[in-house]
Amino acid sequence: MAEESQRKVEELFADVQVLEIPSAETLLSKTAGSSDTYSEED
């Protein structure tokens, strides 16, 4: 039971990191004025 919930927490954390890292890079690129390179991937 404890191992299962631990695994779910780790999966959630992985999802959060996957979501946060690109958005942070996008914000940085926008403040740097190079958002053109990210508009293709969106």
C-alpha cells in the first residue's frame, strides 16, 4: 500500500516537472525576445 502511493507521488512529480520545465524555458525565451523559436513547437 505504501509503495503504491509512493509510486503515484513520484509519477505526479515527474508529470509536474515535464510540465514546468518547458513553460519556464518559454517564459525565459519570451523575456529574452526569442519566442519565435518556441512558436513552432507550442
